[in-house]
Amino acid sequence: MQWSPYLFFDGNCEEAFNFYAQILHGKIVRLSRYGDAPGEDTAPSPESRNRIMHARLEAGDQVLMGSDACPPQYEYEGVNGFSISLEVDSAAEAERIFKALSQGGNVQMPLDKTFWSERFGMLVDRYNIPWFINYTGNVRF
């Protein structure tokens, strides 16, 4: 079994996934648009043809998936009730990723040492996706 977060965006899924691929050293292996789906009139509206129906990003053995909400059937409702928790292998990697994801976003808790981790920080990125960045190091909780 593997958990895979599935994120929804309001027309900027492709931009976000390109950003995440660069930061997470991943590769976008699938990027399908509503207008590319087989059959006639699969896009709910002419304006939605270029929106992303499904994106898949792989980084190592991890998978992140997402799509654009596609009006009028599916209105974007924003992001609420979750954070993506990313455990990394070094303090330097935590600092690199935190700095990159926080550009244009909102830092909720600066990356720092805590009683449970060598480095931990919380942010909401420029695409309104909440992240926890964690490097446990030698701290055991």
C-alpha cells in the first residue's frame, strides 16, 4: 500500500507541478488535459480544455498527483484540512526545500530545531498548498 496526496488547483496545476518537480528533484510522468481526453466534449467548457485533468509527479518512490478543478461541474473550493509532511535526509536538504517552497508563499513556522526534530518548519506555498518540512536527525521523539 502507498499513500499518494492528490492536490486540486484553480488553473495552475501545471505550473505548480513544474515547480514541485524542480524542487523535489522529481519527474512529471503524466500531464493530461481535459481537452485531450477521448470522446467528444469531454471538457466541461471550451475554457477548460487546457486545464489539467491529471498530473503525476514521481520523486524516488514517492508520488504526488493533482489536477485543476474544472468549472462548471467542479468549482475550486480552496485548500483546507491537510498539510503535506515531507521528511528529508539532511538539515541542508530541509533548508533548501523550505527556502524554495516558501518563495512567494507564507511561512507559518520558520525552519528551526524543535524538541522532536533537528529541523522542522511549516509553510503555505505560492499555490496555497500547506507543507511540513522535517529532518529528524539524531532527535528521537
